[in-house]
Amino acid sequence: MPHFGDYQNEIYFGGLRGVVPPYPIRFEELEARAHAAMPASLVSYVAGGCGNERTQDVNVTAFDDWGLIPRMFVGAAKRDLSVELFGMTLASPLFMSPVGVIGLCPTDGHGDVAAARAAARTGVPMVASTLMVDPMETVAAALGDTPGFFQLYTPNDRALAESLVHRAEAAGFKGIVVTLDTWLTGWRPRDLATANFPQLRGLCLENYFSDPVFRAMLAKPPEEDVPAATRHWARVFGNPLTWADLPWLRSMTDLPLLMKGICHPDDARRAIDGGVDGIYCSNHGGRQANGGIAALDFLPAVVKAAGAVPVLFDSGVRTGVDVIKALALGAAAVGVGRPYAYGLALGGEEGAVHVLRCLLAEADLTMAVDGYPTVADLRADALMKLR
């Protein structure tokens, strides 16, 4: 049976023919090369966080606080990284987190489609952002047989929100992910220093510009007056949701409904009581608020509060070992953001496929060597707190 770790064999045997990987293996080199390849304004948006970026930094270093305990005589020659999620069997617990400027990352400016094609090739599901360069229908079609989820930035116009969700349903997305912490942008010094906010320049707004409800709000079609359409987008974008909105959110779709940004166990319990199907524990990678607490530190309590309801996780994931640690702390699936964005910047679809395969290979090989043949074997007692 093939394993994700077999990717290293492809690389080593390629070396016998004088072929070396065209894209970096280590995240640090990947990040450096991607930054050199991207416009400075895009680097500030993708790489930057809020305030002094302490939360962004501790998201990454929090994984160093945990160590995986090796177990021997397990015979992990065969591994199975598959997981069950919302009635689907996924080949692995890895997924691509939504990134609002992913469309701008590759040189051809169609990163949403490239990411979807990478999902189709690797079996890694994609959570597609509301903020796309190409319309959601085009992105969904590129996913092939790999499931995709649609992430909703809930506008303050309910008819528009419902239109976006119903389009996502019709396009074939398998779930709706409502982001709760981004009804306005946090204090981002890197972006402020360059006075750059891509969406205010009319970028990554195709899901709005192609939406019949949004278009009906305008005096002219977006293609005839992009600045006016963009100004109207800015007026409708943010909705500071309250618990009173949850019944309406639940009523919009029969698809699995997930709430993204939940980090407190009380919020998890209340959301579940309100009918959501999944909790998404995340602090937006440190991009929305700076408080110095890593999302990983919230995860165990949120998982305990959620009970049988699956908890997805992202923020600070850089390696396959990070994926394993989040799984051991109770995550049902683990999202990665900046690494695949950097892969897209360096090589489009091929670069993203490489990054995803590296993450999966490292996770698989670590599970093999440390004696954890299945995801179910990764429980809290597989970890030791180091500090």
C-alpha cells in the first residue's frame, strides 16, 4: 500500500538521475524564497500579523512546548492517515485553510484555481475563501473529487449572505465555514506601512462582483465601474455577528456548518447548542488580534467542550510534526495556510502540491518511526509537555 512518506523515495531516486527538488523542503527556506519572489505589498499582507506579531510568533513556537513520545514494537509498516469527517472519508487529516489573497500569490494571478487543482491532485481538502480572484463555481470545478468547503465572511446584507451560501451549495462545496473574527480588520502594521489593502483596490472580489444580489445593489455592473463596486463592497463586507444571528446562520443551509475563530470552551458549547456541526479553533494565524496566546493552547479545552462534535484547527502549522501534535491534542483535522501560499508563489499548482506532499510525508514518516500507525493512535498521552 502506498504511503505519503513515499514522497521521500521519489526525491532520493530522482537524485540518482541528478534531479533535485525545484522547491524548498524546509519552511524557512520556502518562506525566504517566496518572499523574494512576491511583490513587497503582497509579502506584507501574507506574512504580516497584528501589532508586534507576538500572537503570530507564539502560534508557531507553541508546538515546541510539546514532544511526541516514541513507542516501540508497534510494527507500523502500514499506516493509515485517513479520517472520517461529516460523513466523508478523507485520505488524511490535512486541509488547506482559507487565505483571502491566495489568488494573487502565483504569477498568473489565479491562485484559487491552482490551489483547488493541488487539492484534486493530493486529496487535501480546500477551504475556499469568500475573497477570490475567480468565482467560486470555477474553483469548485477544479477540485475534482476532493471535497471543498466554502468560507463565508458574512456580509451585513442577509440576502447577499444567503446568495453566497446557496451558490456554494450549488457549486458542490461540502460545508460552510463562517469566520467570526473578521468583520473588520485588526491593526496590521506591515500593511499600514505600505498603505495597502488589496480588496480596496478591487482585488479578490470576484465572488461579490459575480453575485446577482450584489450586482443588483449597484448603479452600474462592476466591470463598468470597479471603484464604485469596490466602495459598495466595503460598505457591506462586515457583520459583527451575535448569538442572536446563529439561528439565521443555521437556517441558511443543510450543509455541515462550522464556526471559525472559536477559542473559548463556553463559546464552543453554545455554538453546538445552536446547531453547528463543527468547531474551527483558530486565531486567524495571529492576523486579526494580538494578545500573545497561541491557538494551540486553546485547543484541548475547546475539544473537551465540543465532545463528539469535530474540532478543526489551524494557526502556526508549519510542519508535518505540527500536524501530528495538533491531532494528538484532539483536532479532527488540521489546516495549513502560509506554507501552501508560499508554494503557490514559487510554483503555482506544482509548488502547492510539493508543499502539501512534504507535510504529509513528514507526518507519515514521523508516525511510522514513533509507532503511531493510525490517527486514532494519536491521543493526548502520545505527547509530553516540555515547558
